[in-house]
Amino acid sequence: MTPPGAVPTAAGAAGREPAVDLDDVVREYRTGGEVVRALRGVSLRIDAGEYVAIVGPSGSGKSTLMHLIGALDRPTSGTVRIAGQDVARMSDGALAELRNAHIGFVFQQFHLLNRTSAVDNVALPLIYRGRNAAGRRAAAVSALEAVGLGHRLRHRPSQLSGGEQQRVAIARALVGEPRLLLADEPTGNLDSRNGAEVMALLERLVVERGVAVVIVTHDNEVADRAHRQVRVRDGLVAEDSAAPTVPTDVVTPGVPAPADTPA
């Protein structure tokens, strides 16, 4: 159901399964004696293999939408389905398992453990899946190699550049092979060169792994690289449209280019 005043969202591509599906979602918060309606009836479907930017000014409901897409919150009404499961009907423990199994998170602040090596930072989420030490390390090494940091396994965050730290964070998000990667202002703490490399890496993930990548950003240049833009205003999806596609000749060091892209 699409609420009055909202722009209908793009339909899912034929043959694709939704990574996340929101139907007429309302989210209200109580502040003192007042009720604040952060989302006022949002319907949005994001399929596997989509690259989407969610854009909006402060107070638009963008952050609330991000929390719902990431299963960090539940709707007041309406339905949020992730991997086909209704998050409102799940216990806190089941919701945590869902996040661990299906969603990878990348934040503006890298949230790496300062005294821990890159490989151990990346392996950390697999502890909660019960993987043994050898399996965790093998998966972490593979994830770091995929982001071009196979030569930095033993380095601590303080020994890495900002761009390298963000790539470690992306490897940590990927190590569990999520269906959905949610990136909140992923270039906010990076200079333009490192920011461009991180964005190119996220774009490769869509092509090579079929991961649904959702970037939440204030930066229109970052949003313009996405294949689809969802603009949020006053708690509603105001616009949902395709954006210009980034040139395919941008290659991240250490990350294989698609077969039809010159390296």
C-alpha cells in the first residue's frame, strides 16, 4: 500500500528476491508528552544486487529509515520484512541473529578495536556464529584479500590509513556473506581519494557478489554514484528514481574488475 502523498517506489526487478521490503511503515517516538512521527507511511523494496542511496536533510526520517532497514528498530505500524521475515514478530535474540546472518554494517566511524589486528577485527562477527578459530581466520583473510588488504592482516588500526581502516570495516561487514550491506556516510571521515576508492569498492560488491548495497548519505556526489536514489522528506519517500551510473573504469587497488571492465 502506498500512502497518500508518497511517490510509488520502483518495483522489484523480475526474478530478484527482496533483501528488505517495507510496506506502509510508520515509526513514532514519544518525547516528553509529545508524539513525533518520524516516518509517516513508507513503502520501499530493495532487491538483491541493487545499489541504492538514501538521501535527505536532517530531520527527514532518513536515519529512522536506516535503523529499520538494518533491523536495529521495529516499526510502530506497517511491515518490515528482511529475508522474508517480519521483524515486528521477532524476539530481540532472533532479531540479533537475523542481523548477524543477513546484514553487514559500515559506519562513518570505523568502530575497529584499536589493539586488535585487521584479521582479528574482521573475524569478530563470526564468533557469534560459532565458527571455530581456523574457520574464522580463513574467512577473515579471504574478506581482507577481497578488499585489497591481504598484505595488511597483522596491522592494527593505528598502522593503517583512514581508507584502509574503512576497507577493513567493509571486510568485516562482508565476512558473514550478507545479503544486504548498509553503509552510513561511509566516506564522511575520508579524503576525496580514499573516499573514491571506498565507493569504487562498494560498487564492485554489487557487480561481483550480488549484494544489495544501501548507502545513507548527505553527500549528493556520493548519492549520484548509486544506481537508484531514494529521497526522503518529512517522513515520506518523496522521490525514488534512477541516478547516473558511475564510469566503470574506476578500479580499487587489489579488487578484481568485472570481466567487461578494463583494469
